[in-house]
Amino acid sequence: MAENLKYAITRDYISKGKSRPQEKNNGITFIVAHDTGNAGSTAYANRAYFAKNVVSASAHTFIDDDVILEIIPLDEKAWHVRYVVNTDNVLFNGDANDHAIGVELCWGGSITFREAYSRYVWYIAYLCDKFKLDPESDVVAHSTLDPTRRTDPQNALNRYGVTWAEFIRDVTASYHLLDGSDVIDVIPTPPPKNVLLISYGDRGDEVKRIQNYLINAGMNLQEYGADGIFGRETELAVKKFQRLYGLSEDGIVGPITLAALKKAPKRPSSQAPVRPYPGHYVMIGDRGKDVEAIQRAVNVKPDGIFGPITRDAVRSYQSRKGLLVDGIVGPKTWNVMF
Ligand SMILES: [Zn+2]
């Protein structure tokens, strides 16, 4: 991947609030590599979410196949690693939120991985140059800092066959190819497109439409019905819908959830829908709710981590059902399981 690339950086900051505390950081001494954990969610969709300032979480920069988008100035703190974890203090003598830039890779859905990855690699190399950091020792995975809760960015990288070591090699190569002009010549790209995001607290016809989709899909809104007010009941229904359809369970209706709602078959509220195929292979190294569901189906303790035991159990399941025995849950195996 050692190409001499150059990209524009878009600085489109969110306003002060829960996601942007607008506090100066304590000087940048390392970089934390993340992925959004949310297949198909673009840089601007993430910006729209954090711009609502509903969560005390954020990162400085979101990168997809189209844009490198800084939503928090690099001299400010962003909340991207839990303060209670201690690994950052041990490895880097300080908390990531106070000393590190958080960079999120967007992936999945219609995002072209190669394009997003090139930008991600280049941007992290650019940060190493900007803050006089060593790409081989000063870039750390979120999963290294918070191993009990996080799997990023390896979760995204591994899906596309990139290991952490290869990623660091790519960043290092890109870093050595930077010349002065790469880091000075940063042009803001055109202003953002509007991204629909409907969530708790919103009101109006669009909310009402969403509530009707939810009811149609069998999600109960028995207390308030389609009243046009996005309250707790609607939020819980959205989360339930997202869980059942294998979407990121954030209770927010963005383009992906909306598309799924529109396509969802009509169901009576008593009948829980079958678990739909998540849209990608589920295999060794994966984690999460889909893995738990698979583990239940193949009688493995459901810890949500797809390891060798789960793989072997999937293999025997496939052999019992006359499926191709590869230990990978693709659409065919999935549709027999669920
Ligand atoms: Zn992360």
C-alpha cells in the first residue's frame, strides 16, 4: 500500500456539548485507532449523531471512502477511551482522552473499504508527522487499551483481511512517503450533505412515519402509538427493531435503519421476526450479538466471541445439516439456523 497519496481534510466541527467538551487537551503523545463498529455508517452520519450532543463520547476524526472529517479540533479533548481503563496510563503515561487523537474508520455497507483504508492510513501517518510521533510505537488500537469491551479497529480491518501488524506497516510506509507539501496543503472539501437522523426528543411527521413503520414491523407502541413524539417507548422499539435486524443498536433512525424499516415485512406485534442475515460472513474472530445467536444454535456457551470451539461446533452443525463444512456462517448456513 506504499503509495504517495495526498488527501484533503475537512474540518467541520460540532458545537460545544456532551460530545465536544471544548476543553484543551494536554498535548498529543499518541494516537488511538478505532473503527465505528457500525457497518455502513459514514463519516457524516457519525458527525450528525455526535452533533446532537446526546452522548459523552466522540472522536476527533471520522474517515470513510469519501472524506477525512475532523469533528473536534485536534487541540481539544474527545471522549474516545474510558477513563477507568489503565492501559493508556501504563503504556503512554496518560489518559487517551487527554493525550491522544481518536481516529475512527467507517466501513461496511456501501463504503468502499480500500478507499476508506487508504485515507485512514494516510491520515494517521499525517498525524504522526504533525505531532512528531513514531508510527511504530505511538499508534495504539482501542482494543489494546480496553480489551474487555472493545475489538476495534481489528474488528473492521480483519474483515477485509488486514492485520494490525500490516496496518502499522502501511502507516509507517505512508509516513516515510510524506513530504512537506502533503501536510501543509490541506484543502477543506465542499460543505456537508444533510443526513437524516431521527432520535429521542424529535417530533413531527417524520417521527410519525417512523412510528408507523415500527408498528407495521410488529414493534409494540402500545402506550403512545404513532403520536409523532420520539420518546422512550419509540426509542426502545427502534432498539428492538435494530437488534432483531442485526443493525447497530443505538436507538437512532439513520439512513440504514430507515431503509430496513421501510423494507420490513408486516407482522403482528405478537410474532417476533426471524433473525435476518447480517449481510456479511460471521466467522472466527468476530464478536457480538450475532455470534451469541449462532452459539445458542450450535450449543456453545454464548459469550459472543467466535473462537475455535464455536468454529468447530459450526462445522459439525453444517455437516449434520448437509451444508458446506467450512466453519463460517454465510447466508446459507444462517438461513438454516434461524
Ligand atoms: Zn473505539
